[in-house]
Amino acid sequence: MKWFQKKAVILMISFLGLGIWLPVVQAAPIQNSDLIKVTVNITIENPDYFWKYPFLGKEIDGIRISGMGQSFFIQPTSSGERVEFDVPKNYRLKIALELQNNNETVKETRYSTKRGVDDKKNTLEILLKAPEPQSIILTTADFEEIRGK
């Protein structure tokens, strides 16, 4: 054997030996007492207008909220929903909010709490609203506007 192959074999054997002799480190299981029930209030402002607004050209027919291995759905015409997640203390809750049309995701937005959750601050708010209607902008160099009476 060449010296390079010998060193490679010795190195491989030493890694295997370390793997056998080093203790396996495992995280302690989370107790139910370590979990905090976090309430997320999702409010839809002006629901009649919101559900008819064409987000990215498509009318939304449902919203899916998911996080911590759970999923919740907001049905059309709803004015919002209150959902609860069991979150480990001091963990930053991450949720995904999907706007859907015919069970296809039109837009997905992910959120994370700014700080880890605790017993004092365990209610979070999300406000959804569609953009306000805008007037048509018309510009032309060849015409001038005539103001009506």
C-alpha cells in the first residue's frame, strides 16, 4: 500500500473509533409544562371587499395558516379566525400564511415573532386588508382636462 492509502485507512479507523466511544448527546424531551399556548388573532378588515379583491389577479377563496405542525383554514366571507399553537418557552413562533384560489397557493408569506414567546406575551395579532380602491390615472400630452360644473 502506498503511504497515502495507509494514512486514509488509519484516519477512517480513528473516526470510527471516536464514533463508537463518544457519548451520544440528545436533547431532553419537552414536557407539557414547558409549552406555552400562544393565541394568534387573525382579523380581516372589511371582509366583503377583501374576499373579492383580485390578489395577483385571482380572487381568494381561502387562507391557510400553518405552524408548529398544525394547519388552520379561514373560509371565504369570514372576518377572521383565532388559532392556538403550543410553543416551547422562549421559542420564536414561525407561521406561514397562504392566500389560496381553488386549493392553489396564490401567495405565501412567512412570519416569525420578534422575540421568544413567554407567559406574559402569548397573544399575537395579524391584520389582513386589501388595498384601498384607487382612481384611474390618465396622462396625455395632447389633451387638457375640462372640468364639469
